[in-house]
Amino acid sequence: MDNIAGTKSSLVWAVHLATAALVLLWVLPTIGLLVSSFRDRDQITTSGWWMSLFASEQNIVYRAGAADSQQQEGTLWVIAGNVFDGAGGEVKAFGVNSRAPSEFAPGTEAPMNDGVTGTVAENGDYRLVSPVAFEGRSPRLFVTSVTPPRFTLDNYNRVLFAEGIGRAFLNTMTVTIPATVIPILIAAFAAFALAWMEFPGRALLIATIVGLLVVPLQLSLIPLLKLHNSLGIGKEYVGIWLAHSGFGLPLAIYLLRNYMVGLPREIIESARVDGATDFQIFLKIILPLSFPALASFAIFQFLWTWNDLLVATVFLGNSADQLVMTGLLRELMGSKGGEWEILAASAFVSISVPLIVFFAMQKYLVRGLLAGSVK
Amino acid sequence: MEQLFMAMATIVIGVFGCVAYFFFSNVVLDSIYPPRGPDAGRNIARAALIRPWLFLMPALLLLAAYLVYPLFVSIWLSFMDATGDNFVGLGNYTWLLNDLKFRESLQNNILWLLVVPALSTFFGLIAAALTDRIGWGNFAKAMIFMPMAISFIGAAVIWKFIYDYRGDGQTEVGVLNALWVALGGEAQTWLTVEPANSFLLMIVLVWIQTGFAMVILSAALRGIPEETIEAAILDGASPLQIFARIKVPQIWGTIAVVWTTITITVLKVFDIVLAMTNGQWGTQVLANLMFDWMFRGNDTGRASAVALVIMIMVTPIMIWNIRNARKEMR
């Protein structure tokens, strides 16, 4: 339609550019953290993540190997090594004095105190030569170097196996799977009754469910915690499964009822004529036909329970066998506020699963959103 | 690992339990009122009166226990003291009115309510209008929609990194400070700067909610009858005019839906504030205040009173939703 209007090419360009700008704005925050999760701490604290793809220039202060590593070569004493300690890089300049840290070109011989001469090669190999044996603290070298882009998986290694993210991942799965599956079936039966059975009070029930859709969780927390404590499931997985199921039900019933109402009446009527019971109609006709709506709700509930912090904080404990990833992430933000490499990697482990689900099932998610927002 | 087995076992038990309940309750009903024999007609009618309630029973029990019952208990607790043992009348509410932190939270919440739904809907509308016109629109949509899948805590980490502050002449690695310094400013600990910090927190939620607004509004835009647009084109309207005067007025209903849905989310916002500032430096909001009194203050009376204030703010939208839903059903 818009094409018929003879859209000007300048406008088309403006649309492309504006969209690109918007997309960049929305994606860059995530990319920033993703890139940072592959950098080590020194890199994160010395240069912005947007510099990570470029070679970075750094000033290193390197203390040469200790005196006991020296070796005698003829009449001379030598300390040798590599200023990068094998990590790689390229020396642009070096110095032997903090006042002139880039006085010498790589490869040249620099005179130091007490007749010592030092040299640093382009690849970082250094050599200190002295006519007498080295004693005490070894001298410092000042190196201006260029480090190529470098990425590491160490952060992920560390958070998965040392910082408890791996365990929290399992805990989150434990919370999420039953909390997603159980409400679906319960809601499906209720939605069927509300969609295809006539009984007094039906309209009132539907209105109540629409109302319950927006009741803030905050209202339920204290009474339910008291209830769970008195039942002895205050800090148990059973408690959080029930809580998530209860909180998810209004949306589930609402979504499924709206979908089921739209199913063709003839199919259900003819099944009734053929003598099928309501139970059979539900199980053999309604449930399979409602698959898209079931999938939509399943994705919602999965994302919501996986990403939830509030319900997990209230209904589960803080111990290693109950702490979920959002809870752990919150703890890390408090205890390791400055250690971005840990935070970034942990955050990405925790959002990886929802992102995969999101990209794989986007179609159903969109469909559910369209059906679920009260029109 | 064993707890995953436990979870799986729960699923199996839960699913089979449900199916068994529905199956056997139906069998029992049919044996009490058999749909054959001399009284078949009357029996079927009677069973039809009871059967819906069999189907609804588990859902209604859960809803009653987890949403309706707590509502009344919360109202009750809000008139009780910290431990919930002694009646204090309106004590918690008079305390609320005079509490500085509560006033701050209320003000901030109102600010959030003004800013976040407006910006999210605005950006969502723009994104919807733009992405519907280009070939790679679906990719662009997916990218803008993506933050919806990220937890509030994950988003808080992402954005806290953007607002990061190093100072002391070190290189700024947070995007905001890097830009600020590049433009000639002095690096700031942004999250402690009032009142800018509240807006920085709002940006996080706008970033998350824009995708939602975009998806709904994009569907609405595509649903506009083409005749109206054709007529406008024939009358010589420019693309911008068509958008602002023809398309937008036709989707006001959907815009209102998006707006109210985001409003509800805003009223419940909690994780972002908790993780980024924990309500310090003038950024407190109601949901986090409630959490504070519940966990750190250990005062169920005050916490319930704050929760009820949130409920009262949600109520107009709730009524509006119910009225709309009833209109649609007729």
C-alpha cells in the first residue's frame, strides 16, 4: 500500500537509518555486557568494551626477574625474560626511568644505573646486562605496548564452577519446569468450562478472572508466607511451585478461554451428537486444537518464573540448594559490585536460556501477547 | 541433580493427578446421574449443572487460596501492628501519611507512571511504524523485542555497567560516563545524582517495555482498513500526515491497552530499584518499600498497608479492564 503512494527515496533512506539507529540503541547495552563477559578484569577496567576489537595501547610497569634468576655469561651477569610473561603483545617503546617511560625504541640498548644496560625487544623479550652480580630488588622496566584484541572463556569457567552459578542454574530449572507445566492443565480444564459450558455465574467468574489478572503480587506475599509457614512448606520447592501456579492461573485461564471460544462450534456440536462426553471432547478435540494458545502461555509462564526474583526471595531460602539465579545475581551485585567480569558472565548464563526460548518461540510469544492484553 | 528428579516426579504426579481427578470425577458424576435409562433427560440436565464446577474446581481452589484469600488477609493485616497480633486501627495509614520515605516512594511512583508508559508507548509506536515499512523489519523487531526476555535483574546488571563510574583519573568504562567525559563533562556516580538517578532507572524499564508496545501496536497498525489510507493518499496526504492523522487515531483503543498494561507493570516494579540503588538517594518506589518493611523491617502491618496502596492505584485499571472485557463478550 505504502509503495503505491510513490514513496520518495529520501524518505525510504530516512526510515532505514532511523530503524538502524533504534535497533543499535536497543541492542548495544546487551552487547556491551556480552563483550565484557569475554574480557579479563584488567581489560575491562582499563578500556571500554567498545575498544575491545581494536589493539589497545598500554603502559606496563614491569619489575624484572629477581636477582636469584640471574645467570653468568662470561664476565657479565644477565637477567632475561619477557615483559608480557608469554601473554603476547608488541612493544612500541620502553624506558628505564619513570620520568621517561618511552625514551627508547625497542631493540636499542638503554643505559641504567651502576653500569647496567637494558634492552627490550619488540616481542617483549628483555635482557639486563651488568658487569657485577645483581643484588637486592631488581630494576623496573617501563613498556609502552600494543596488545592485540584478546578474549577469554575464563570468566564463564569461573562463574559456572566456582561462584555457584552452575548450582543456581539447576535450582532455577527445578523451580521453573513444574511451575510451568502444572498450571497449564488446570487452566485448560477451567478455560474449557468457561468457554463451552453454560452455567449460572459464568460471566461473573470471567469478570473476576480479568480482575485478578492485575492484582499486584505484593498483596499476596505476606498472607501466603504465613500460610506456607503454618503448613510447613515455608521454604520448600512445593511452596514456590504452588505459588507460581496460583499467580499464573488468571493469565492462563484468560488466554486459553479466549482461544477456545474461537474454535469452530460445528466440530464440538457434531462430537456431542456422536455421543462424546465433555471429558472426551476436551481431551481429544479442544486440547490438541488449542496447542498454539497452550504454547503461548507456556512461554510466558516459563519466562516469568525463570526471570522472577520476588517470589523466589519470599518463598525459597538463601541456601546453596535453593538460591535461584536471579537471587544469586542480586547477591553478586552486592558482594562483587566492581568485578564486572564475574557479573557479566553470570548475567549471561542466567539470561541465555530465556533468550534461546525467546528466539526459538517468538511466534508463539507474539501471538500470546496479542491475545493476552485485555482489549 | 536429585532435586531435578524431584521436579520431574512432581510434574508426573501433578499431571497424572490432574488427569485422574478430572477423569474420575466425571465417571462418578456419570454414575450418579447416568445419561441413559428412564430418567436420561433429567439426569443429563442435572449433570450438566454440576460438570462445569468439576472442571473449574482445581483452578478456583488455587485462585481462591493464592489471590483472593490473601487480598482479604492483607486488608486485615494492614489494620494490625508489626507482628499482626494487635489491632491498631488506622495507625499504619496515619504513619504512612507522615513517613518521608513513603512520600518519596509515592512521588517517584507517580513520576514512573508518567514517564515509563508514555516513553515506552511512544518508542513502541515509532518502532512499529518504521519496522512495518522495510524488508529487514522482522529482524529489527526481534532485536527491539529481545529485552522482554531478559530478567529485570539481568537488565539491572546490563544498565549498571552503562552507568559505571571509575573516577580518580582512570579510563571510564561505563558508556554514559565515557560519553559524558568525551563531551567535556566530569565523570559522575550517576546512580547517586538526584533526581537524574530515578530517570536512569526508568530508562531500564522503558528499554524492556518498548518491545511489548511495538508488537501490539504493529499488529494494530496492520489491522487498519486500507480504504482509509487509500483515500488519504488520493487526497494528497504526506506519509507523516497519514501516520499522525489517519493511522494513530484509528488505534487509540490499542494504545490505551498498551498504556494501561505498562502502567500495571510500572506499579509493580521492584527488582530494578532493588538491584540498582535499593531505594537509596531518593529513588525508592512503593513495591520496594513494601519489600523493605516486609523483610528488613519485619513489620507486616506497614508492609500490608503499602501493598494496599499499590492495590488502590491498580483498581481503576482493573475496573476499566473488566468493563472492556464484558463489553467484548456481549
